Amino acid sequence: MNNIDTLFGQTGPFALAIKGYAPRKPQIDMAKSVANAIMHDKQAIVEAGTGTGKTFAYLVPALLSDKKVMVSTGSKALQEQLFHRDLPTLKKILGKGKKIALLKGRSNYLCIERLNQHVTHVPVDDPDVMHQLAMVAKFSCETRSGDMADCSGIEEDAKVLPYVTSTADNCLGKECPSFQDCFVRKARIKAIESDLVVVNHHLFLADAVVKESGFGELIPNVNCYIFDEAHQLPNIASEYFASRVSTRMVIELVRDIRLVYRAELFDMIQLGKTIDKLETAVWDLRLQFPSESQRGDWQQMIKQPNVYRAIERVINDISFLYQVLKLCLERSDKIEKLFERTASLKGQLETMYEAQKPGYSFWYETTKRHLTFSITPLNVSERFRALIDNATSSWIFTSATLAVNGDLTHFANDLGLSTSIMEVYDSPFDYENQAMLCIPRYLPEPSKSEMGFSIVSIAKQMIKAAKGRCFILFTSYRMLNLVADGLAHSVEYPLIVQGQASKRILLEKFVMHGNSVLLGTASFWEGVDVRGDALSCVIIDKLPFAAPDDPLLQAKMKSHSGQGHDPFYSLQLPSAVIALKQGVGRLIRDQKDKGVLVICDNRLVTREYGRIFLASLPNMARTRDLSKASEFLEAIK
């Protein structure tokens, strides 16, 4: 592998190719750590502060190695950036011809068979779906990749997507009439043939836990695993190591069976009546829960007689459907997959009766229309460690937010990692002069009802001083809506509120206006990169502790207590610190950026643990005086 110092040096290929390039010691040091891990099949955990240039620091050693590499990210946006921008740029600069591929989960690709089915039999009487089906049909004639992200006019939450993409349950595999033209199959073949494949954490874990039938391994013989945005891995791993069944899955099964029933088995009246009966039972089960969204302890909920009877009826009806489908197996070649899905869902629903398994949390979650049951492991470290032990490879984990007070132990323990390469590289930005942290005086306690009014008052002052150009980040929709109402008629700058459109469109509007105020919750705390004059102030409503009534958190806290740990310091505090660091990271994204961070939570100074939060943040100038924060903003040109 070529000398890292030379490559990233003042007269190296990057300096010659990139205008305004200047060597950054943290980037060079990180690249050396990654190269060391790749060369010697080691694990490495690296926190690289904003502006370090961590993307190039791990991609350069990866491209220069002779190993097959998988790079996994936490977001589709970074996945696209790596494949379409960063990797082509580096290949050109380094003169390396490694074959690269982009691989997403199957739900991101057009399914030709499902499109044909639903164009022939329009699934719902919805003008939006009909219009979108026509757009996707046109796209299908033009696309080579089948990636729905390339379909103009179809957003990530478009109603049509479930009808034109497949899942592991409804994919027909090799039995599909369109198998040879399948976009998922083509993408996987390309990934297998490539030297470096870019995936995301969801796909990596889905592949690690359950190998999807019909296609074999997605990324075989990989010698090097690199995870960017690695702070997301513990939570995503918890999702994928969980068992989950939802009313949505049953309703989608009913709809897929109804499609075959109407097209091929219309003489089997019993089948039609059975799926109608099951559908009614599923909707009735949802009605046993409050209409608003909530999460709760399933072991307590199932003790309620009405809930117990409702799920018993669903299980009885899906068991009868199982028997009816048995009689249909020889009538249609499309029934076998549906029969297998029915058997699987029947088994999953039956496990919800038991609701007892040491080391696991049984919980439920409702949305406006659906109900999901989950059985989630309280600790994923053993299972993730098993993934590592089963492969002689290098494993690199990096993010801007992994450390708590400079210590990476919490992250390492979460995933069962054991390594001597644990590095924290601070941001090269001059935070002391570029940014100011303000923790306003005289704030009420975060739980007090007057907190919303205080945030509105603070926001008005900061918005005026910054001439718009603000992010206001919230830990709950309730507070977001309260503050949005308070600012709606008292701010002269454009107000952009989460929920008005997709995240991408809202960010585009924010940048385009140049003087907007954006209000957002969790999805805007990370993965958002607004550089320059459009953003000069970030206001955070309170420290992002997880909701104490969350059933999964409660189960984990009980488990930590049982092991002799203080669950607040071993579980809640580290997670909140990392989440806060993500939100704070939205402010300074470039060496020329300047701005003010306002955290409206006096626990930073009134509680002992506040010191841990402050020690984990960049070394900004600090004040408790809002007028000084305003002066800092007004001085920014």
C-alpha cells in the first residue's frame, strides 16, 4: 500500500487534483489506522470529528488494498454520495480501476412482475396510486438499474411503492416469470462481481441474519468491512435480531391472495370469504388499542380480555386460511409462496401468546392504522460478535459520534468488539472562534408546561439576530407543534415545519430561501449537511434522553440493574450524549461556517451529569447570556 503521508501530503495527488486542498493531520492519522486494520485483519473503532475528511480516510486504504471490500452506511443519502461522487473522484485521482457496485435492499428496486400485476388489476380506487402507477410504468421502459430513487416524481413515501416493489415474503424467486430481467437479481450479480460494494446497515444485517432464498449470498468472500455512521449499528442490529409481526403484514398477505383469487381462483368462494373474514379480524384487533400512536408492554396488554380475544380470533382465522390454501396448492403456481407466508405469519402470531423469553423484551407499537408486535433482544453484543468471529476479515467502525467524554468503550461493548485500535480524532475546525454555545439562564425545568413558551421566546430572539437561518431541533412532535404554532404569526422569515413535505424537499427549500427557519425532530438531527450562509443558528429544545416509558428501554434498564450496573449511567446517558452530538453537528460543517448553538436545558449546569455532555461537545466559546449569543450572530457577515 502506498505511503499515506505522500498521498495526502502538500504535493501529493490530492493537492494536485483538488482546488484549495490542504493536508489535515487527523485525516492522515485516521487513514493510517484504517490501513493498519485492513492490512492485518484487525478491528478498528475511529471517531472522526466533522471536517476530518473521514470518508477519504477510509476509502483510500480500501481502494489501495488488494482485498474485496464492503462499505456500509446508515443512510441512503451517504450511500448514493459514496457511489456516485466520492468513489469515482478517488478512482480518478489514484488511478485505481477497482470495480465498484451499489447494492440496496430489494424494496428499493422496481419489481416488474408486481408492476404488471397491479397495472392489470389496479389495487385500490385511489387517483394518486393510479397516476403513480402510470409514472412507474413509463420508468420501467427507460431504466437500466430499476432503482426507484431514479424515478422522477416518486418520493420515498409514495403510496405506489408497496405495489411495484417486492419483499422477501412476496418475491417469487426463480419461479418468477420476470426472473431473468429482475433488477434485484442483476444488482446482486454486479455486487458479487465487484471489488468494492456499497451497501447500508439494514441490508448488511438482513443478509447476516437471514439469507434470502433464490439468490445465495449477497457479498461473498469479503475481506474487509467498513461501517460509516457506525453509531447507528447497535439500534439497527437490535431491530434485525428481533422477531416482528404486524397487522400490515397480514393485510398485505390478504391483498396478495385476493389478487390471485380474482385472477385465477374466482370459483373458490370459500377462499374469498376466508380472506374477507381474516381482514375484518385484523382491523378489529387494531381497534382494541387507542387511536393515537403508542408503544407499550405486550406482556401487560395481552392480559386484557378484549385484546386476548381479538388476537385469538386473528390466529383462528389465519389457521383456517392455512387449511383452505392447502386445497388450492395444485390450482395455481402462485399459491405456494402465499401458503408459506401464511404458515410463517401464523407461527409468528402464535408466539405472541407465550410472551416469555429470558433476555428479550415483548412490546407493541401502534400507528394510525396498524399494530406491530416485537420480541427484541436486550443485548446484541454476543450475536454481533459471532458475525465477526465467523469471518477472518478486517472490521472498521467510524462516525463523527461514537465517544462519550472521549471514551469509545460504550460503543465497543454494545457490539461486543475487542480491539487495540480505538482512536478519537478531533475536528480540525476552530470551534472556539467559529461557534458559541449558549445555555440560557432562568429556564423552567424541561417537563414544565411553560417550557414551550420559553423556547418560543428564545427562538424569536435568535431568529431575529440570525436573520432567519435557523434550525430548531426537537425531541418530540408535541413540542415541535407547540413552538411552530407560537412562531407561525410572529416570524417574518419563511417557516418550514417537518411534515409539510419530504425531508429532501424541505431541505432544498431551506437552502434555496437562504433565510428560512426549519423545525424538525429526530430525522433532522443527523445526515443533514447545510454549509455556508443558509444556517447560522441551531436551537435544541432539550437533552435527547429516550422516553422513560419506552417498553424496550424499561426492559434494558431492568436488565442492567440486574447485572449490578446503574442503568442511567451505563445506558441512558451514553445514548443521549451521542444523540446530542449528532444534533450539535448540524451547526459547523465547513472551515468558514460560523454560528450559535442554543441548548434550552438547564440540566447541563444544574445536574452532575451535565459535565459529561459538555465534555463530549466541541470546545466552543460559552455563554449563558442570550444577548451575547445575539451579538455573535449579528456580527456574522
